[in-house]
Amino acid sequence: MWVHLARLYPAPGQVHPFPEGWEVQDVVPGELTAWLRTTTGAWIAQVQYRIRRGDGSEGVRQHGWLPADAVEPRNDAPARKDRKR
């Protein structure tokens, strides 16, 4: 999946650049683990993804439920194979 971070973290009206901060206006690759429907009928996606730092240092891995409009399929991702436990 592609995760559109700007849809999760909209930019404020007035921006004060901070290059060492977290890059939350990026589109990053993620791994979809599940889809669920909410009580209102909306779809949400369980996705793992990484948020990077603006200065290029190590980012953090996120795992959470995202609204469907914040993710889209990746055509370049390899096909996922079923895993046996």
C-alpha cells in the first residue's frame, strides 16, 4: 500500500519549517494487514509503515488503523504469498 501521510497529518495554515522534524507530508510504502468496516460503514485499513525524519536520520515504524482515503494499492509491490505457521 501507499500511505498518504498528509491525509493523516494535514499541514497547518501557517508553516514554520523545522528540517529535523518528522516528514508527515510524504507518501510512504506500507504493508496492509487487514481491512475492517466501522459502525458507520466506512472502511479502515490496518497498515504498517515508516515515518522518516526530515534530516535523513532513522525514522519510526507505525502500525495502526487508517482511513481508506489515506491508502492506495501499490502496483510495484511483489505479490504476497500465504504464510503457513
